[in-house]
Amino acid sequence: MPCGYCKGRPVENERKKMKISQWIITVSVATVCVAAQAAPVEWGGHYYELIGSNGTWDQAKTAAESLSYSGYIGHLATLNSEAEFNFVKSMSALGAWNISWVGAHKVGSDYVWVNGEGTVDFSGWSTSPWASGQPDGNVGVAITGSGYGSNLRTQSGTCGEYMVEYGAAIPEPASALMIGLGGLLIAGYRRFFGRV
């Protein structure tokens, strides 16, 4: 007759197997959910994505810079031409009463683009994208939906979304990392529980 210690061991091993299996399934589902998000839209060799997340301009900037897509790093969208401005305005998710952060902010007495493209200057455009009376001195710059006139204005406080532009190429380690972690999980599972 087995001792009390041995009796509990098979049940304990089954519980460990079940917990590890649940963890593997959770990681797999999370990976699929991340991959199932809507893809950014390509325009002019860059990709654009509207992210719904209430926050300040600084929070949106930090969040945008933490994102990447297809080997491109993200930043708040910079609007370098009337065509690009019109494209960003036309993105279907930009609702009539939405206000979305873009990549310009006040530094000293000037408004500058976040990616180092210089001072915000619309002097060569046929019409200025600034709303009447803008810029008015607030720090962050936002693009408004059609209910507000589909233009740019400076904004304090928070906005409900921000526009990300993916442009500069970077190495994309996420895929290799996920494959490596999956291999380690399988190897650890097999070592701990034997071949399954």
C-alpha cells in the first residue's frame, strides 16, 4: 500500500499539468487577440491608426511611441501636406464630434512636430488647417471631426483618441520572441511532465 505522500503525488502532478495547460491556452488566446486587431491603413508609404484611448497629449505621445507595425515605429501623426491632412481627416473612424491628438506641440513660442520635422508651418498650403483663432497657446495639437469643422486646434486636458503614424523602420523582435517563448514553454512542459 502506498504511503500518504505517494498517494497525493499523482493528483498534484495532474493539477500542475492543468495549471500549465491553462496558462499556455491563455497566452495563445492573448496572442491571437493581439494579432486580430484591425490593421493600420497605408497611405503615402506610411501607416496610420486611430487609437481610442482617453488621455492627455503627453500620454498619447508616450503610448504612440511604444507601438510598432510591420517593422515601423509609431509616433503621433505629423501632417506634412494638405493631402496627408485630408487623408487623416477622412479616416472613417474619425467621428463628427471626436477630437484626436496629432504629433505637434508647443515648445517655447513655437509649435513643432514630434518626429523632428521642424516647426509647424502651413504657409505653403492653399488654406490653413488651423481653426479660427488657433493656435491659442495650449500645449497639444488635435484634429477635430466634422462637427467641429475638421481642422486643427490646440487643446488642453484630454482627448478621446489619438492618431498614430508608423514610418521609420525598426527591427521587429516580437515575432521571434513569441516563437522562442513558445518553444521554451513546450520544452519546459515536456521536461517537467515527460513527453506528451
